[in-house]
Amino acid sequence: SRRNFIMRTVLITGSNGLIGSAAVSFFAKKAQLIIGIDNNMRKHFFGENGDTKWNEKNLRNKFKNFVSHNIDIRNFKDLKTIFKKYNSDIDLIIHAAAQPSHDWAMNDPILDFEVNANGTLNLLQLTNLYCNNAVFIFTSTNKVYGDRPNTLPLLELENRWEIAPAHIFSSGIDESMNIDNTTHSLFGASKVAADIMTQEYGKYFGIKTGIFRAGCLTGPHHSGVKLHGFLSYLIKCAIHDTTYIINGYKGKQVRDNLHSYDLINMFWHFYQNPKVGEVYNVGGGRHSNCSILEAIEQIQIITGKKIKNKYKNEHRKGDHIWWISNIDKFRNHYPDWEFSYDLKKIISEITSEMLDR
């Protein structure tokens, strides 16, 4: 166990993003040095609204032990200079950089795969070469299950889809769900490749890898855009009076929402007592979930603003109708971990942060 161990260097990819920046804030208080790797690709993916430079500036001002590098994770040579320099001082790698959008990937499947799969492989290989005692955490996605969840026996309620109460997944979907023979979306497929590769570097080389398959991740420092960041973007629509487009399933599709702080706290628990090549489904579970219609209603109550929305009777390819994670496996391995945010608290926090920005 690493419980009493003073952390030296933590390397975080995608350090300007939602999860990366939350990880910087969390670990800056625990480690001597935080190295951020981020080349603002989010701006390339999503335009001006996806720009994360503002976040990098905030982090630099706030944490004197944070050093960021404008490096593309597809570039093995550039990454190697960092790993070579810090080598066995690196205690923890949190890999949160990605092309994160389901819909965007089909515009450029090659770029999507290079970032998500090859980028991950570069980091794993460098970890194995230079700091093979480090803990390596990969931010995976529930999209690795493709649209398999849509084959579950679902019931249509007034404002949401729900699973039959007697079903084995009634308290959420666990890691036993099969990932084969489903439509993953190209994004899902590139994340599957990275997910399996991260498991493999654990099982084959003995690297302490943890794979966290997340549902909707959310929190304040999210550059929410139409294609990515559902809750944050929905609140943005409320505040700026923008029309929100609901895609299919009558707006009753269900997501569980996990606050970025709670996820990073999971990473911290894993780091202190790491496993090898272990996979966890992580999300808000039954504690924090909503349909789009329920989210709209909650946000309207909290912000006092009406959300204009338009319904498009056409769902996104490979989209989940109902997803709630069963996080029992993680909780059994790390019983001290606890939720600190529920849906109401998440919405309130994002709202006040946006109004201040």
C-alpha cells in the first residue's frame, strides 16, 4: 500500500479538460510536482467554445507546482522527453486526454483513433520503459459496451426509461456486460482499443493499471459544447437562452452523472492500493441519475429560467437509451470511498460557476 508515501510527480494528460483540471487541483495538494500535458485539441474538435486555455491559465495561477506542456499525445518523441526527464520520479499517470465525442469521430475516424488508441499506447509504452512502478489510470467510457444496453428489457415511464425491477442490472450495469457484437460508434471503438491495451499492459507487463469506464462525467470546469458535456451544455442553454435539441427516445433517455471530484477521489483510493489491469464501471449510479426531461426540469427549478428545446425524432447512432452504472465492484475494493455530490448539488455548482465566469 502507498498510504504513507509522499507523492513526487504526477503526470496528467488532458490537464486543461474537465477531468484533467480536477485531477490537477486534487493532486497539487498531495504531490511535489504536477506535469500537465495538453495541446488544446478540444478547440480543434469543437471550435472556440471548446477552447480550454482559460482553464490552463487558472491552474498555473493557482498552483505553483503545476507545469504544463503543449504536447500532442500522438507524438511519441515529444512525450518521451518528459518521461525520460522525470522517469522513476513519476508515481502516478492519469490519462484523461481524448477525442471525447461520440458524434465527432465520424468526421475523422483516423484522427479519433490516433488520439484515443495510439495516444494511449504511447503513454503505456513509455510508462513501461521509464517508470514501470507508477500507477497508470485510464479514463475509459461506458461506450465500450456499445449499444448493448439498449437490448435490456426497458419500461417507458412518464419522464424516463427504466429497467424491469427484477432484472439483474436493476441496481445498475456492472462489468459483466459483454462488449462484443454491438454498435459502438467509432469513438466507442477507439476507446475499446485503448481500454483493452491498458488492461493488457497490466496483465502482460504487470503495470498497475486501472481502467475506469465512466458514464456522464460532469462538474464546473467543463467547456460544455453541443457534442460533448450534456449537463454543462444544458445549463449553458438555460443561462444563454439557447435552444436545446433533444435527439430521439422522447427525451426520456437516462444517464447517471458523476462529479469530477468524486471520480478523482476514486483515482486517489485506487492509487493508494492499486490493482493490476482492473476494470471498473463508474458513474453516479442510483445515487445520481436523470433523463433529459428530468434534467431540464431540475435545471429550470434551480436557475429559474425556462429551457427552450426542440425535439428531433432521430437518435444518435449507438446512443444509450438507459445507462446507470453499478459501482459495487469499486466500492467493494475501496469501501472508504463515498459520493460527495448528487444531481441537485452538481447542477447548482455548475450554474453558479457559469454565472461567475
